[in-house]
Amino acid sequence: MSLTSPDLVAELRRRGVSDVDDSPLARALYSTDASLYRVVPQVVVRPRHTDELHAVLEVSGSTGVPVTMRGAGTSIAGNAVGPGIVVDTRRHLHRVLAIDPEARTAVVEPGVVHADLQRAAAPHGLRFGPDPSTHPRCTIGGMIGNNACGSRALGYGRTADNVQALDVAFGPGAPGSRQEVEQQLAALVDDHLAHVRTSFGRFTRQVSGYSLEHLLPEQGRHLGRFLTGSEGTLGVVLGATVRLVTDEPDRRLVVLGYPGMAEAADAVPALLAATDRRMVACEGLGSRIVDLARTKGVVPELPPGDGWLFVEVAGAEAAGLAQTVIAASGALGHRVVLPGAEAEALWRIREDGAGLAARSLAHPAYSGWEDAAVPPEKLGSWLRDFDALLRAHGLDGVPYGHFGDGCVHVRIDFPFQRGGAADPGGPAAFRAFLEEAARTLAGHGGSLSGEHGDGRARSELLPLMYDETSLALFAAAKQICDPRNLLNPGNIVEPAPLDADLRAARPRPGVRTALRLVHDGGSLGDAVHRCTGVGKCVAPRTTGVMCPSYLATNDEKDSTRGRARVLQEAVDGELLHGFGDPAVAEALDLCLACKGCASDCPTGVDMATYKAEALYQRYDGEGARERRPRSHYLLGRLPTWARLAAPAAPLANRAMRLGPVARLAKATAGIDQRRSIPVFARRTLRRAVGARAATRASGGAAGAEQPDVWVWADSFTDHFMPDSGHAAIAVLEAAGLRVRVIGEDACCGLTWITTGQLDQARAIMERTVATLAPYVASGVPVVGIEPSCLATLRSDAVELSAAPEAAVVAEGVLSFAELLDRLEVPLPDLTGVQVVAQPHCHHHAIIGWRTDRALLERAGAEVVQVAGCCGLAGNFGVEQGHYEVSVAVAETHLLPAVRSHPDAVVLADGMSCKVQLDDLAGVRALHLAELLASRLPAGAGTSAAGARS
């Protein structure tokens, strides 16, 4: 029978399933994975224990509603989307139940994240062997579903090779006992022994279809390994016992350079032979991905070439094997990189390959034909034929991947969207290419999938790879394990058309935007569709900033990916209805607008910018009828109120110290009562330094002469924390530089931007860039003190305004560390000083903190750099309804770091970070300028210090 969503929810809850959600928000979040496909589920279930998984299957059997299992949602072939019940095991079923160091096994729940299993195994000197590029967030259950492999499967095997046993529930209507299922499957294989022996398991990356070779008698009829890679179409994994391997600490990364990717592939067979396949990893990477990585950060030195192999060897023989690799490589050049920062940076480029490849061409590149594999000895010829095939179809792609196993990843610029509009020929071009590529691959003896599974993208192509007997065996196995076809239908057996439900081909109605969206041609649809779903933002731990609210809540809606999915639905306008839809408000509510994703997301999603535009559309866009909350006018226009309060700052501060007045003010502004109210400076920076300059001029000093440095007094430094500005002046003057503060008012408009008041923000920004541009153009360095305001000039200025002055200012204003570095200002000695540094999120994402760190270390400081966000993020952390999440974000990285280093100097340039540390830890954090000024020789910079308010 067919049930409405509310009836289905009621039935699931009646059977004891508690976390069930059929809201438009949940259905939007789970309507797609990391693939091209969009299938909206009826309900989303997040089971709390395995009994609930059994209950889900019972409901499926009684109602006929299909079930699709989902891990981290990183499936690239559409394996984790379905029309009925989508089951997310990651939210609750994520425990490592046992580690047995003697047996070298681990017992895990299906939703345990790969990296968490590695952390649990590490104290025993063990690891789980396979490690996909998504290892910080992919689940073991998802890896079992797809038979995931990753870079080190060459040395440690695929997931199937590391499964000891599976606890599994088969589909409704399957035989009542596991033994009966095993017997029927064994009989099926015994009836076709010769065919199974010759057609399956021909090479390691033959992942497409069902791996029937594991049911052969000589393979031990290993049911768990047979089910691995069946994509949830044969059974639901309740738990798993997996093999662990020794984690050799002695590793070498040998980087080999070649003229191109095909030449790198040609070298692989010789490397395999010379090392007797004792390489842990042998990865291929091309120049286009590396060049894009350079735009996002520093790339370690690579040997000459346009194609590279990253070969890892490990263990006691690592040094000798590295020399063997070099001798057999035939490379243009090589480097041997020892474990450390450089090796980590190189592997990070490889891990981000999917996201980088998606943005490395003139048009967006997509998955679909993603991970085909051939026997390694045929890899070079396959790459050349594949390149010719791309050219014949007028397409381009960026190949990379697991060359040691013959597996090639690629993102291709299928013409789904051109010029901001859906191309009606896109799906036909997609189908034509995939069909011809599958036929060409079959001629090389290859597999449609080498590790990601067939899913919706390739299941229809299986007849081009397998003969009728093999396909009949697949259907028979499906009939034994899932006779009613309720487990992930549309995949492998009775496949859905490969060009049905293509998310990438959906029309994107035009939206008149307030922001220019310069990186996406002015298209909000293209901007929010930057998210490909690779899910770097849903890693439960991070060394970057993205995504702080997800780290606090572990809820998909609070991830960058989740918000992007909701905005995609809002733009496309089917499941959700525009930016006024309540689901949009709920998804964006806990976005801190930290901009961490702008640098940390491999595809360059900038949720802070999208949130600003979405708020504008909700309150000021065409057809908007909703009134802004009062906090937008009060907190969102804070610089205006600060400027008006400046003449009476001491009186305002005294009034705010009165309990009833403070409580009323907080209630009026929408500030949480547990928050402090920032104190206005008694004298602004401009007023204090301006008075000093006037005194000098009257004394005959050349006060009006051209200085060596201009200081831009942003609103926060000017009105709230002028000590940072005074300290910067002291440091610069101590170096013999003439310093002046720009006297004109020049607010960046940040608080208007974060609250979506973009028309006003544009007017403010255009006045500001018109004011600052002549200073920048003069050739005298202009320095900004508050990182959030500086980052606004660097990024938001050109989003708001096409005026030439916006680009001049964005390119010209420097951070304090950048200024010191450029002018080679002598640094005070910080030897013996331990610094716990919280880089402001905008500093991390837009400006970059590498210069700051290098400067501190050059001065002799020991630097502990805190990852993540402080949790305050401007108006976010002070607003009512956000306090608990703000504190939880601070507890992910910042507060533990401060507590664990009680004697350290705490460094935080941003006003938000300083307020958070003061409120939650009672710590007065210093700006970099204040730290340096405090170590100046006695009397140095006294003119600036004497002007402090």
C-alpha cells in the first residue's frame, strides 16, 4: 500500500522509530548526495539503535515504501538518494564498539566515521587500511556499501578485503534466516562456477555489479565480502567487524614528474613490477588541479612536468623502496618527502581533487563518469583513448586518481548549464558520452566503477560491461536477498535511466541579486550549485574553520553542504518556495557568516555571501513582505549608533553598567542577557591621534607631510578597541616610520552586509572606497587593524560595487602583519613567549594567517594556532537564541586551547574573538600590534602610547 508522508511518519513512530522527519527542510537536505541526481524522499529516519533499523524494514515491508541507506552522503553515483525512506546512520549509530589489538579487528556501528575509527585504532599502532579522500567524514557503512578503496588500497586492500564479518538484515520477504540466504546464494554460484571464476575478480578494481567471486568455495563463501559493494540493494548493514593493519610510522612519499598524465600512467606497470607491488599508494595528479590548489594556498615544490605520481612506501624497507621507485620510474625528476607538513599538504591536494576538479575548467565540471578502472598495464592506452573520446564529444575533463590500481577519477564539463540557463541538450550529451565511454572501456577490459559503485549513473550501462549470464546472476542474487525490490531500487538490478532525475540539468530561474557574485557570472543559481556534496564541511573534526555550527550541533542542516542544498531548492523553486520559505530561515539561522567555507570548501562555496543575499531577498527582494527583526536595525547598524554615541561615550558606558538599563537595552536590541555589552572608547582613535597631530603641527612639526604609513580607522577599532590602533602606531613609530591615521569616516558596512541590508551596505561601501582609493593609489601603504573589516574590503567591496575604486582598495589595503613583512620592520624579541593564537575567521578565509604566523615565529615566539571559530562572529553570538551554540562552538577548539595553556599570551586580532574570550573565559586577548608593542624597549613609541584612551 502507499502512504502519505504523515501516515508513514506515524507508522514508523508506532514501531518505535523516534527520529523521523518529513519536513520540507529534511527532504531538501537528503534529496541529493555528491552526485548529479536529485530524488526527494518521503521521510528521513535517523535511527538511534539497530532495533530501529529492523523496524524500518518492517514498515517498508508492510507499506511497500522503499528504503535507501545513507552514510555521509558523499556517494558520487547517486547511490544514497531514494524516493521513500532515507536512513541516516551517521547521526546516532556512530560508535566504535570494540578494538581487539591481538586479533587486529574492530567492531563498529555503520555510521562510525572512518577518521574516528582511525583515532580509536591508533593507540594500538593499528589502522583501518582503505582511506578514501573523504576519510574525515565518510562512514564505514558507506564504505561497505560502495566497496570504497582510497589512495592506500594498493597496499592495504579494498573495503571488501578488510571486512571480517557483517551483521546484516535482508530485504522484506527474504528467507527467514541468514543460513538460508547463504545456502541459496552458494547454490546459485555452484550452478555457474566456471562463469563466476572467469568473469569476476579479474583485477582489483572490478567493483561494478555484484562481486560474486567472494561466494566461490575457494574464497570461503564469504557473505560479508560479497555484500560489500552491493550499495544497500541486498541488505542493511547493522554492524561490522573489520580487519586492522599495522600503521607503519616510517613512510616516504616519492613525487615523480612526467610530461603528462598518460606518460605517468605508462610508468605504473614498471613501478609495480620493480617493487613487487609493495607500494602503499601510487596516485596520479595533473597540473590543472595543482594550479587551482596554488590559488588557494602554498603548494610544496614539485618535480618538473605536467603530470605527477605520488608514490608512498612504508615500513622498515621504506628508504630502499623509495630508491627502487626512483630507479624504475623513468621520470623527468623526483622528490622524496618525509612525513610532515609538506607531505600533508601534498596529500591534501590529492584529497581535495574532486572539489578542485569541479572548478578547474571554463565551465563547471561534474561527476557521472567518475571512477572507471582498467588493469594497470592498460592504463596509459585507456587515458589516451579517453582523452580522444572527450575531444570527439566537445568535452573536457581533469583526470586523476589511483593509478597504481588502474582507477581514474575525472570531472567532465557536461553541458547541463550554459550562460546561466539549463541546456536542453545536456542530458542527451551526457547519455551519448557515457554510452560510448562504456563501450570503449569494455574494449580495455575495464570496470565502470573502480570504487564508488554503479548507482544511478552507471547501472544502466552494466549490459555494456557484462554478458547476459552475469546480469541474470545479479538479478537472481537480488531476488534471494531482496525479493520485493525495496532496498535502494533503481541501482544495479532494474536500473533507473542514467539521465533521469539529473539535478544538474534542472532549470534555475533567474533572481535579480543585490550582490554581483563575480565568481559565478552574477548567477545565484550557479553560486549555490557550486556545492557538489563532497562534504568536507561535515567532518566531525577539522583543522580549518568550516563549518563551526555543524561541529557544535552535528546536524546536516547546519553544515555548509546542507545550507547549499536548501538554497538550491529555494532558487529552483520546487520543494521550497523562495527565500521566504521557513526552511531557508531555519537552515541559515545558525550560520555564523564566518566565511570559513570560502577558503576551506574545495569548490569555493561562500555561505556568508549567500546568506547575505538570501536575507536581502527575504526582506528586500522582489515580492518580499516580511519585516526585518529589530536586531537588524540595532545590531546590524552598530557603527551608526557608535558614531552617534561617541560624543557621550563615558555617559553611555556608565548607563550600561546599571543593571535595569542594561537588561532593557539588551532586550530591545535582541541581545542575550548573558552577554556583555561592548564598552565605547572614551576617545576614538581618530579623535585621539587627530588631536596629537594638531598639537605637533602647532609646534612647528611637519604634521601635514606625506607619511610612511596610513592607518585606516575602521569602525570597531575607532569606537571600541582603539588600543589596537595605538599599539600599531607605536610599533611602526619605534621603527622610525611616520604614521598618520586617515581622518575621514570610512566604515566598511560589515554589519549591514551580515544582516542582508545590502542596498545600504552598497552606499556605505561606495563612499568608503571613494575615500580610501586615493590613499591606496598614492603608493603609501594603508593598513587595516580589525581583520573582519579588512576582509570586507578585500572581498565584499567588489561584490557590492563595480566601481573601479572598489578593486583598487580590495587589492591595496594591508593587514598589520603584511605591512610589517613588506616594510621589513624590525621585530621585538619574543623568545620564550608562548602564544595561543585565534585567527579571526575572516582573516583565515580572506587574508590568510600564514604571514602572521611566520612573523611571530621569526620573532622567536612558540605559536599554538587554534583551529575553528571563536563562536561569536559579530552579531551572531550575542543574539537571542544563539548563545548555547556560540558557547558550543567556542568549546570545540578555542576554550580547550586556552585552558590547556594557562601561561600563554592569548592573541586575537578580531573584536569578536576578544569579546568571546572575555565573556566566556575572563581572558583579555591581545592584538598582534599590542603584543609587539608590549615588548618594545622602554620609551619606544611613547607618543602613540600617550595618546591611548
